[in-house]
Amino acid sequence: YIQANIFRDFNNNCQLDNGEPGLKNWIVKVESQNATQYTVANADGDLHVEVDTGVYNLVLFPPNSYWQSCTPTVQVLVPNFYDTVFVAVPVRTVFDCPRNEVDIATPILRRCADNIYTVRYCNAGSVPSLGTIIKVVLDPMMAYQSSSIPLSSQVGDTLLFAIGTVLNGD
């Protein structure tokens, strides 16, 4: 097995130090001469991949240009069967600012019927987003009825939702 922890390297020394948190949802490619696998880091930045013996390259896919791995490719040697090799993978920030992403979708849209939209938001930046507000502009033919998050205000077809602080990675 290859066990890895992707973590935020606060002091830029490219080593895991106390208090440096794991980074969740990072996509990692694990490749060798014979196989390529993809995995995603869990909420603590950990991943666990079953592999054969040999040399593997771990390639991180940062969520955006705000992040950079200390080394673009981490080489891992798994020398023996039934071994577990642990690797700490440090990541640094290129920019220290929030990066809010918002998606809105509906599975089906019917005229003269109640339609349900799902709004997903995430701060993919490197610092918390303070005082976050999501603005949704409705089509003039639609009317707001309710939401799981309280509506802060409505001006015409524009809905405002005060989310507050969104931590990076949430």
C-alpha cells in the first residue's frame, strides 16, 4: 500500500510539522510503468492506495492556481509485498486569498410546476472567505418559494443569501 497525507505547508519548509492540516478532496494520480490509478484525499488529506511492488509516481492536481506542490511528482518505492509506505506530500500557497465557486443546477425544469434548484458553493482558496454572500438571479418567469438556508433579502428577481464565513476547502 501507499499511504499519503497531503498537507498545507505553512512555513514553506516542505516538511510535515505540527499543526499543518491535511487538505481534503485533492485528486492524485498514482502511476507506474504498468498501471495508473486515481484517488481523492479524504477530509484529513489522507489517501490509501493498494499497489504492487515497484516505483510509483504520485502526481497532484491542485484545485486551482492558488496552490502548488513542493514537488510536482513524488516518487515512491514499494520494495516488498505486503509493505505499506507512508509519504507526506507538502503543498504551499501561491496566493493567499479566498476563491469562491458557486454552481446551480436542476435535474428537470417544468413550466407551471414547482422546480427545485440545488446551489453548491465552495471556497477553493487558501484563506477563509469572510462575510460571504451568494446572489442568485431568477428568471423573470420564476418566483422564489423557499430554501434550506434563510433568504437574507430579495430585490426584484435577485435573491441574497448571507452565508458568513466559509473556510478554505469547505
